[in-house]
Amino acid sequence: MESLAAGLSIGLAALGVSFSLAIVYFKTIDSITRQPDLIGQFRVLMFIGFAFIEAIALYALVISFLLISSHQ
């Protein structure tokens, strides 16, 4: 049962992360088209947002490893 929980945790986290990254990227491109002179600031904020979103996937990976190791 723990292996199913581990698979679901990383799978759902990956799904959520992929949607979140797509939204951040879309909003950044939208902002750049509206104000092209601020492209540098938007790029920095986009990569900071990517880092925070990817941290969620890493936390889910750690949780799934913990679930698998507690099973054995």
C-alpha cells in the first residue's frame, strides 16, 4: 500500500508542477509582450518561480522515498 501512495504522491506532484510551470511561463511571455523593456526583470522572476515550483517536486520525491523505505 505504501508503494501505491509513493507512486501517487510523485505522480500528482509531477502533474501539478508541470501545470504550474506552464502557467508561469505563459504569464511571463504575456508580460514580456506587454512590456518588452522589462524583459530582464521578468526573466529573473520567472527563474525564481521555476525554482520554487521545482522544489515542490523534490519534496514529493523525498516523501515517496520515505514511504517506500518505511515499507521495507
